[in-house]
Amino acid sequence: MSFGRLKTRLRALINRKDLTDELAGDFVLDAISAIERVLRIGPMEILLVKSDWDGARNAVSLPPNLLETITVFTEKGELDFADLDSFLKYEGTGKPAIYTRVADRYLVKPTPSPGTVLYVHYYGETLRPTLDDDKTVWTEAGFLATLYKAAQLAADFYQMEADVVGGYQSRYEEHAVALEQQALSEAWSARITIPAPTNVGEY
């Protein structure tokens, strides 16, 4: 399914002559933005790789499409998130172990040495469709969720009856839950290695 077909379906669903193609596109884009504020699925996962450390700077600029951080790690293991006070008081040495957020960046301690590769795994906004032939996760796998969220926004814009708006919202929530459940099933489908407890005596 393409961006153009999604707009056409929305216009047919709302069935108003004053719902132009341009306005339908705006509703679809607004729906995608609204969905991505709450839904977390695999195609939204992004990996930022930073390796240009000079041994003095310890900042990672955050990407503008960041929605939620999943984890920060190096080849030696995951970093722990620390509040600012704990971060400032931390005096550990060696490999990067903790990070904190200040404004538009993450700060890392201990300072990564040259050659260190740091990964920021996060959920981010997806690329938005612009042309009618454009296809994204929200015009394909998430087509129905996007359609009914856009319909909810359009119905509210045109001040349709509350039960009509609520009906579109219910249909959206139904399809959003299905997407979320599918993402959860995929996340747990592989074998998972869980280490034995440490520092608790004989196990």
C-alpha cells in the first residue's frame, strides 16, 4: 500500500467533498506522528554508531528523530543510565560504564578512549512519505492503524458526531494493539541467554 492509496482510502471513508488530497495527506502524517508517540515496533528501531573519540570529549549528540532510548553499549557491555548528580560524582576508570542526558546530548563516563565504538540503540521517528508512490511501515504493515487514526483526526476536525469519532478511535486502538502484540512476539521469538545470578553465593 502506498501513501497515495492510503489518502484515497481515507477520503472514501470520510466521504466529504472538501477533504482534498492535500488535507488527507496532512491527516495521515499527523496520524503517523501521533502513533509513534505511543507505539514501539521493530521498524522504529535505529542504531547510532559513534567511533570518532579523541580521548578528551565524552559527548554523543542525540539524533533529532529520537523518541526513546533502548540501550547504550560498547563491545564490552551495556552502560547504566545515571542521574546527573551520580554522573558528576562518578570516578571510575577504564571502559565506559555510565551515561546521562544533558540537553541534546548524552555524556559518557569514563571518557571513551580512541578506537572505542559506542552504540546508541533507540526508537526513532520513521521517514515520512511525501510522494503518492512512497511506501513506509505505516502505509504497509501499519496501514489500518494509520487509516483509522487519520480518520479519527479528520472526523474530529470536521466536528462529526462523537460516536463516529469514537468508532474510528476504537478501530485504531484495535489495530494498534495487534501491531504491538506482533512486535512483542517477534522480540521474544529467539532464544534468550540469561546469566546466572552473581554475588549471591553458591548457585
